[in-house]
Amino acid sequence: MKRYLYIVSILPSILIVSISFSLLIGRLYVQKSSSMNPSIINNDRIFILKSKNIQRFDIICFNFTQDGKTFPILKRVIAFSGEKILISYGEIRINDKIIKLPSDIDVQNLLGSDLNPIKFGSPYNYIVPPGELFIMGDNTKDSYDSRYYGGVPITMIIGKAAWILRFLK
């Protein structure tokens, strides 16, 4: 009985600490797709650090709305507001300069695949609107991202991936 009362007495403290942690520092996210393979695989647990200090190639978590439903997803930042992006087979140019992509990004399918072609055709040109980011999944063959729906408003960013916690599986 004493053990039960002890557990009940500390539950409010645990709840307060948990809520404060998620509001101020970050949260845990579970990847539910293969769009970030091989960097982050399906069912990986990722700690998302609340941060607006986003750099090119950071993996971010943001709220995405589709069919009236909003849910968090992970993608990699490729370009910022005002930047001109040109995607062609095997390369990405930002403001007319070829950028060196992280090795985890599948450069063979930057323009989509036979199963999932980009509706805009080849090559793909885009100027990132003010207040938005251009994002892509590392698994370019299987990623629904800015190549399809345009920029992501910065206001939708939850934070950036800080740690992959595979030991929690």
C-alpha cells in the first residue's frame, strides 16, 4: 500500500517534468516511412530539439497538412527563402552553383523514379518563396517532398533531429 501511495504521490511531478521538457527542450518522434532511408529508417526513434537555428542539410521535423489532417514528418533542408534551385539528373544547383549533397541522399532519383515521377518534369526549377524552406527526403525515389508540393513554411517547423535513438526500439 505504501508503494502505491508513493507512486501516486510522484506522478504529478513526473507529469510536470515531462510536459515542461516537451514544451521547452524537445520531443521524441517515431519515423513512419522510408523517405529518409538510409539516414533514418522506418520505426527509428529520433529526439527532436526545438530550434529555429536551421542550417542547410539539417534534418527537420515539421507539421505537414494533407487531406485536412496535420502530422509531423522528417525531411532534409536543401534551400532557403529566396534561393533559386535547379534539380537535374544527379545534381542540385542553388543560385547556379552545384552543391555537394550529403552521401545519404540518393542522387540517382533526384527527379523522381518511374514509379513516382515529379509532375513538373525535367529539369526542375523553383525559387523558394519568402518564409519557406525547400526540403527533400534522402530516399529521393520514395519521398513526397518540396519537389511535389513546394516550400514548407518556416512557421511549421517543430525542430531539428538531434539524436537517433535506435536502442529504444
